[in-house]
Amino acid sequence: MAWATAGVQTNPATDAILADSGALATGVTEATVILGASVACICTIEQRNAANSANVNTQVIAVAANAVEQITLPGVNLAASERIRLRLNVGVTGSVQASVFTF
């Protein structure tokens, strides 16, 4: 299992990367994403291509103020060097942290 996070971000801007798995091996994997914040916010879970220049798949995850959400993505089919990351949709005033666990 690998755990990736950018740590607690205070007042992150629009499109801030909250977690990035880095390049992953080819194959089918499971990923778990955790998002917590002191304010309501919306992030996008992104499966990125090997060049990290475009999204292969996306899923929105939203969290209420002072809450934590967890999503498990079973059976993610990865090509060589693709990655999973969380991107903040709109900047917020508050604290946000996201993590990506890959198995």
C-alpha cells in the first residue's frame, strides 16, 4: 500500500493538487481516497495519463464543513505510469487535506 498526500493545505487556491499518487505500475489496482476539510469543498479525483497531461477518468467528491469523506475505487485499470490525484475545484478559505491510498 502506498499513501500520498500534500498534507494539510490552508486556504488552497483553485486547482490546487491535494494528493498525487505519482506514477503507478500497469495493471488493475484499488484506490481509496479520503478528503477532509474545515469548510465545505469539492474536489475531483483524476486518473491521469502517463504524461500527466490529460484525464483518463474523473469523479467528483464533495465534503461538508468539518467532515471527512472516503471513497474506494475498485478495479481501476492503469496503463504504465498513470497516476491518481485529487484536485480542488474551487479555492477555499479554511483547511483541507486529501489522501490517496493505492493497493
